[in-house]
Amino acid sequence: MISNNQTLFEKSQQLIPGGVNSPVRAFRSVGGTPVFFKKGLGSRLWDVDGKEYIDYINSWGPMIVGHAHPDVIAAVQAAAANSLSFGAPTGLELEIAELIYKLVPSMEQVRLVSSGTEATMSAIRVARGFTGRDKIVKFEGCYHGHSDGLLVKAGSGLLTFGEPDSGGVPASIAAHTLTLEYNNIQQLHDLFKQSGDEIACVIIEPVVGNMNLIVPHMEFLQTLRELCTKHGTVLIFDEVMTGFRVALGGAQALYNIKPDMTTLGKVIGGGLPVGAFGGRKDIMQCLAPVGKVYQAGTLSGNPVAVTAGLKTLELIQAPDFHAKLTAQTAKLIDGLKAAAFDAGVIFNAQSVGGMFGLYFCEKCPTTYHEMMQSNKQHFNQFFHSMLDQGIYLGPSAFEAGFVSAAHSDEDIALTLVAAEKAFRAIVG
Ligand code: HOZ
């Protein structure tokens, strides 16, 4: 029987490259037909064929309070009635800047943009303007959006398709990007010894969510902080994914490391397009119109999007919000590990706050190379069995998963019943 999903996908491919507006969504890595959604509520989604799913993507992180939360929807509706955009300042922007500073105190000044890609791209420009240096450092398998200089040995969709470097990026631009192995302290020392004083900034996902989930070693983050300080290099924490999700104050609060700059996205917009970058005031003062580093955007600080973000940030400040989210995510992970063990499947999993990683290998990976050891074929079998049973996971072995505050005990229990069946199918 031809489904609406299939029909829409076939038609979309005629007009939209690959039928999707962001590559991972095309299911190329796992095979099959992408799901076209029409409705979400709380932890659940419904596709165009009317099938219901428990959602563990949550729009790749933003839907931390669940889909269509009534308070968020009401706030957005009220804001929309006052115009969708002004292209001029509003009090809402000051309100969110104050709130960001309160929750993430390293962000002494902040500028709002419309996506995580814009946030990281702009943060790097400011860091270069501030230091007068060109070289930047990133880590293999980390993904910081799709600006040219950051598509070097990158994660997310590039890993999904097995090509960590993108076409269309001039070699002369990529040449300014140096790439090190995540969690490798020796490589940090070696690079900074050799060219520390030429490095404008180091950008890092303090918990990686774009080559599946990778947790940092404390000593690695501490060494990075020390070396950046010693060499006058701007340390940028890309907290687009981890911000407000692994803890209220993000990964920098969780690990007690203060970056010079931070980039935000996802949760900060509550599902509408918002990004932000900010940090030390002396660095941020390099931005136009105060300083010489140019950056701009017609929809930056959009009142409706900022309202969704403000309401979401208000909701996640409820007492124990993150403790409950963390516990619920851990319950899912513990249950999955037990189910895999019972079925005799080589599997591991871990979570940080409301983010989790699933690995079809013995140990939780700590680097890109270890992550590549995960059995992709087993992941794909698991993914499709879960999807058939109405559990929606990221369609790639290299993406992290996300739990929301709307995920109930019943959701977790249903997920684990499905997982038992999915693991058993793997061993046949
Ligand atoms: N880059 C996102 C996952 N890490 C995927 C974005 C999307 O397809 O919406």
C-alpha cells in the first residue's frame, strides 16, 4: 500500500534536493522512507498516515518541555498578534539577554541570531577580530553548523554520509581550521606549543552531540581552558545542543569551566529559530556598531521566536526540572542496556541531562575513532524495528537522542518493551 509518507517523499524529491531541507532527515544512512509529520503533542508525534510515535528527537533538542506546550503556544499566539517582526529593537530582547546572563553568567553580553550556524560563525569572526589571528581549532567529529570554515572533519550529517569534509569549501578557507582528536590532551599540548600564539579560538562541543554522544574527560576540558588562557586564545563552548539541556546553566555549569564565549540555539528558541552568541564583554565590544567586526540580521531577535524562547526558559527553571529530566533519561538508558544484555546484543549507552547516546559496541566511545567502531548495521536494524513499533529515534548511528519533560514513565516503559523486541531481532 502506498502511504502518504511515500507519496510526499517521492514528490518532494522532484522539488527539494533529496526531498528534505536538512540532509540527515532523508534516512539515507538507515534506508527507507522518511516520516512526514503533521502533529506533535507532549512526547508524541503523528505522521501524515496517522501513525503515532514516541519522539526521541524532539526537533534535535529544542522541544525540551514537549511539543505544543500550552503555555508556549499561548505566549507565541499573543506575541504574534502584535506583529511577526519589526526589524527594530524590542524589550523582549533585553529580557532574554538578562535571563541568559542570569542562567549562563559567562555570557556578559549577548547577541541574538536566527540559528546555531549563525551563532558559531559569528562567534568565530568576533574571536578573530578580537585576537587579530586567523587560525581556529576544532575537534574531529564535532559539528558547529554549516559555515565554510567549520565543515572540516565535521560530525552530524557529514558523518552520517561518511564524508567529514564538504564540497564547495575553498581549500584556502579550510586551511585556517586545525583539527584535533576529542579528549586527546597530548595533541592539545603539542599544538599549543607549536602555534598557540597564532590561534584565534578553539571551538568545542563540551558534550558532543553530533557524533552520537561523547562525554568529555574533565582533565581534557581543564587543560584546554588553561592553554587557551595562557596563549590568549578565545575558548568558545558551542552549547547549541547542551545549553539549558544538560543542566540549567549548560555544560559549563555542569563541569565548572568558564569559556570566553558561548554559542546557543535550539532550547533558547523553544522550537522557533533563535540562536545566540555571547561572552566576555571586552570580546563582545568588538562587534558592530561598537567595534569593527560586522554581523547583522533582519530577523535577529524576532519577537515571536524570542517569546517562545522566554516562555521555554521560564518553564525549565521550575524546581527539579533538570533533576527529573536527567533521572528520566537515565531510566531509559538503564532499561535499554538491560534489554540489550538480556538479548545478548553488544551494546552500550549513556546520558548527560536530557541527552543520550546509543552505541552498538562494548564501551561508550570517547573519540571519533572509537565511535566509528559502533556496529552501524545493528543500529540500522534497531532503528527500523523501533520505528515500526512507533518509537522515533534519530535516523543515523551518529546522532544523539533527546528526552523531554513530557516523557512519562509510561512512555519509557513502552519504549523498553519495543526495545526488547528490537534487540532480539538483531540476534535473530
Ligand atoms: N544537524 C542536525 C542534527 N545534529 C540535524 C538537523 C535537522 O535535520 O533538522
